[in-house]
Amino acid sequence: MHLIFTEVETSLLVIAVDLHSRQRYLREHPSQLMHVLDSVVTLANMHLMLKTKNKVAIVGCNAARSDFIFCDTDAIQPQPGQSGQSGLARQSDGQYELFAHLETSVKQNIKKFSVDENSSFFDDKDGESLIAGALTMALCYINRMNREKATGEKLNSRLLIVTGCSGGASQHMAYMNVFFTAQKLNIVLDVCSLDYELGLLQQGCDITGGLFLKIPQLQGLLQYLLWVFLPEPPIRKKLVLPPPAKVDYRAACFCHRNLIDIGFVCSICLSIFCKFSPICTTCNTVFKPPGSLLSKKKKKANKNVC
Amino acid sequence: MADAGKISKQPQSKTFQCKNLHDYLKTLPASTLDKLYNHPTTCLAVYRELPEIGRHYVIRILFVEQPVPQAVVASWLAQEHSKEHNEVIKVLSELRVWQEAAIPGGLPGWILNPIFKKNCRMALLGGGRANCIQSQLDADSKPRDIPFLDQYATERWECVLHYMVGSQQQEGISADAVRLLLHAKLMKRDEEDNSPIITREGFQFLLMDTAQQVWHFILQYLHYTVQEHNLDLVECLTFLFQLSFSTLGKDYSTQGMSEAMLKFLQHLREFGLVYQRKRKGGRFYPTRLALNIAAGQTSAPGDIERVGYIVVETNYRVYAYTDSNLQVALVALFCEMMYRFPNLAVGILTRDSIRQALRSGITAEQMINFLRLHAHPRMVAQGPPTLPPTVVDQIKLWENERDRFNFSEGVLYSQFLSQQDFQVLRDHAQGLGVLIWQNERQRTMVVTKGGHDDVKKFWKRYNRGND
């Protein structure tokens, strides 16, 4: 008989999926989006399958918006009085109801993203995907779940980003805020990159103790997700997983998005610039122009971003 | 010499064995297991019972068609956890989740049980036939909401427990249920008036949490009633698992269920696992009790009794904020009750009350666990530790008090003629590791029963050598 009293542990996985249509793999084969979404949904279902109490949420983002595609407000809640006609479709095959429900909700909610693409509101078609925004929403969501949990319950949360975008430098500040918040809240951040080596996100993984993986081929996405990103951090220690890559900790300057070793740092807001500018573009502080070499040294600081 | 004064061994008090799903499935024959795996929900339930590493192993090869070499599987886990790896392999093989298969080239490999694989995938990705319990298509005219179902389930279940504690209320429990309680040895017939009384196991049963109680009860039910009522074990288990993966607050149709299953449904209804307004209504609602079956002991999602009611203070006082006779009766199993108010009962933990409970077969661990499980939210919020450590320690000490004697069977050697003889024999026994006790002044020693023959032989040889 089991009498060992254990805390009820719940683990929450929040997946941020990049739905930007300008991702390289999508430009080449638009149909790949379904493949990626299917893999993500299967990963989410697998996570729910692992333990009864596991929870999952999915956030989507493109260049115009980031929004939840699936979260607990979408969870199965039959409304009394209209059961049968409620949002819940009746099961017609052998799939577990909860899994089927997740799949249909994702398919429904994904529509609003495709509507965006054609609307006039969405004119910056080549802008960057708002992953940082999606992550911030995810963090807020995790925070809310933490507050709402019952006493004596323990919530282990983690984040997973699935993206095929390249950059991210324009959201440098937002990213950094996300990374350090996650670190403080003990949230592990994992990144599954479909296309590029992403320096900035690698830093995030390193800071929060997560894993970064650039998958060699898109075909096997599901297997990569299941092998590397499904195990919880405590289990990962036991499994043999790809070793962490060496992380490039150089920062991108705020003016030209170049990675720099040495640059100028605003003494007020710590923004980084590769060239001297008299007014800080972030906080509008006015600097004295560098006169002599001596006074210039005061303004200029050797920058070692950590 | 060497006269044998035997010290008999007292039987240790038996703690109550409650199997988990895994232990139960292990006892089933292979063919039954294969039949069970024919349903996606069973596969899900079995999957969730696997050890955590095992679950990842299954996922990794779920979409692999050919056998995977055993060496490859072993390399998935870091070297220092190889013990855990072996354990997982054992469990997976025992449950017939995977089988050994040879890979071309002669390497041994593992391949998932094809039936298990197919149905696991079906549960995950869809397809296949619909479950045999189907959702009702037209809306219920009087739908029941979740609080109602919870209340109903609690009422039904408490009715059974009430009966066991012997509270006044005795109606509402059928002859079948009583027979089952007797069969499960939770109750026995009193020798005098033939009325059922609670047994040692019954007391322990009462202190388990609801999910465990239900599971234990269901196991006994399957064991016993299935044969008696000619129900098919596989069909019953499948139905139970399907119930446990259904959605709370949703109504399901009895359409397409066999006569035997309808009978089974009526039994489940009696214990509060499903709610039916009318016997022939054609629809039923699963309750939380049913949903918790597959979740098993490991975690009870949204247990009905989540709201604790017990406060324990460092002065050994126990306050039970409840108006339920059953809950007061449970606390009274190991507490000396002092006052009873409309919504509060006060008791005190004393040495006598604890010892009385221990005598009736409840262990200290069970009592502590019960108090912890039902601790008032305020106590949980203050914790950990939820309970005052002094009280916990004292209860354990009171239990240990009863185990001051360690009985071991042995043979007494005494009346040695010389000190030297004694020393030789004692040193020999000590060398063999069979010496239990010795006293040099009285020239007496006790060896274990198993070591008696060796020591005796040695003694004979030694004597002969001396002569």
C-alpha cells in the first residue's frame, strides 16, 4: 500500500508557435505549416498523456499579433442546459476526447491568424514575428496559473518556442526581459529552431537551463520534439540528450542590429550602440559630444555584456 | 547437553496490501492482456501507470515500425541509471507492452506489442472505431451539473463507509454490496448474531483516501462478482477504463451496451461511480469516483474530499470541522472524542486511544497519513510540515513501544563443563554468524535455528577430538 505522501505535482507546458508566413520553409512549401502544427499538437497531446494532471497551452504569433490558440479556458466544460450542442463535438472515433478537443480547438483558433494575413490592418508583412510578445503572454499565463492553483499543489512550468524565423534583434530588450523573468520564476525555456541558429534564443536557453535544438530536417520534426522536448527537466538529467552548444553572448547594438564586442552604452538605460549618437534612442538622454580623447573616454565604456 | 529451549516467533501484524493497477495487470494471463489492449482507453490507462522513463521509451518507439536494438535502447539512459533502466525493461516486458524481437543481423531488439501500438496511436491521433460508450446525441431534458454529480458520488460512497463503521444509518446498501464487503474481508460475520462486523483490514480501508478505496473495492468486485454474475472480465475492465477517460458532467448513452454490461452499470451506479436518473433512462453520467480509477493511487485529480477538515495542535488536540457522522467516526478510530458541536468535534490523541487503534490493526503511518490527507486548508497553508512534528513523532513512538521485543527463533546451549568449551563453541558460532546471544558468566548461548545443525556437528567433532 502506498502511504508515502507526495505533493500533487502538475506540469504546465506552454508552446509558442511561430505562424509567420514569411518563414523560409513556409515560403518554399506553404503546406508545411500543417505538418508543423500537427507535430506541435501531437506533442501537446503526448504531454497530456504522460500524466493525468499535466496541462498545456499553445500561443501563436505572427508579425501582427500574438494570441492563445489553446489554453484552459478552451478546456472541456460542457454547459448544462445545452449539452450535446455545446462547443464539444461528439466523438466519432477511438481518439481520447481530450485530445480530439485540443486538436479541433487549435484548428478553429488558427483561423484568426490566417485572416490577419489578408487584412489591410496587417501591412508590415515582412516584419519580424512577435515571439517575444507571445512569450510575455505565456509568462503572464503561467503566473496566473500559479496564483490560481490549489494549496499544496506544485506547478512546474516550462516554455517551448517552435520557430523558423531568423532574427529577433529588433525585440532584443523584450527578449532579455522574458529570459530573466523566466529565470527568476524557475521556468525552463526550450527552443526548437526549424531553420536558423538563433544566437539570442540560445542565450535564453542557457540562462534558464533549457535546450536549444536546430533540427537537421523538417520531416522528422515530431520525433525531435518527442525525444528532446517532451521529457521534463528532472528526467532530462537521466536521459542522454544532445549536448548544449557553445553560446554566443555578444549583444546586438540598438542602432544597426549588429553583433558587437565593444560599443557604447547609455549610462541611463544601458542601451548599446555601435556608433556614438548624441541622443539615446531608447530613453532620449542627451550626451555631451565627445570633445577630446580624454573626455571621450568617460562616455565610452568597454562593453562586456554578460 | 545442548537442550533446546525454543522461543516461538510471534506473527507480525499484517499490513493491508492494496495492489496498484500495474500489480493487478501483472496477475492477468497474457491472452487477457492482449484482449485488453484492443481498446485505446486501456492502453492509455496502462501507459500512465508505467514508470516515467518507461513512458518516454514507449513514446520514442511509438512511431518506429521495425525492432529497435536493445543496445540502442540502453544507450538512451545515462550510464549511472542503468539500474532504473533494467527495472523499466522488466515492467514493460511484464505488461507485454513490448516484446523481444530479433533484428536481421542477430542483435536482440525490442518491438512494441503491435496491438498496444495500434491502439495507443489511435488514442493519440484518432481514427478507428468509436468507443463502446457513446455520447448521447440529443440533449438531456434535465442535465446534471458537476457539483450535483460530486455530491451524489460522495453520498453514495459514504453510504458504504457508513455501513462499515456501523453508524446508525444502514439502509441504502444492497445485499450484493454487503456480500462484496464480506468477500473482500473488510467485514466478517459476527460469530454470535451473524451480523457483519468490521475487520482489521476494514479499519485500514477506512483510512485510505477515496481513490484508493474505490480502486481496492473495484478489484475485489472484479475478482468476485464477475464470476458470480457471469460477466466478462475484459469487457468490465475495458468499460471501467473508458469511464475513467470520459468527461465529467457529460452524459453518455447506454445504447449498444450488452445485457451484462447494463447489469455492471447498475452495480457501478450503486457505489456512486455513475449517476443515472432512471434505470431505463438510456443515459448516464460518470462521476469523479469513476474518473479517478485509472489515475490510480499516484495522483487523484480533483479528489472529492479535497477540502480538509482536521486541525491538529501541538497539545495533541484534534479539531474536526465537520457535521458528518462518518468523518467524526473515522477520527474517533484513533482519537478520544471530547465534545461535539453542530459543526465541530473535538478530540484528543492519547496513548490509550492510539494504542487501541494499533491493536485493531491500524498502523501509525496510516493514522498520520489520514490526518495529513484531511488537514484543514489553513494547516496546509502554514506547512510544510502540515502536522506538528511532535505529534507525528509521538504517534510513531507509541507504535514502536509495542515493538520493544524482537522475537527470533533459536536454540539454547547451556551447562558447558568448562569455560574453554564454551568459548570455543561460542567463537565458532560467531564465526558462522549464527550467534544470537551469549553470556560468558552463565556459560549459555543461543544460536539461530538454521545454524543449530552446523554448531551441533562442530560440537560433536570437537568433543570427539578432545576424547
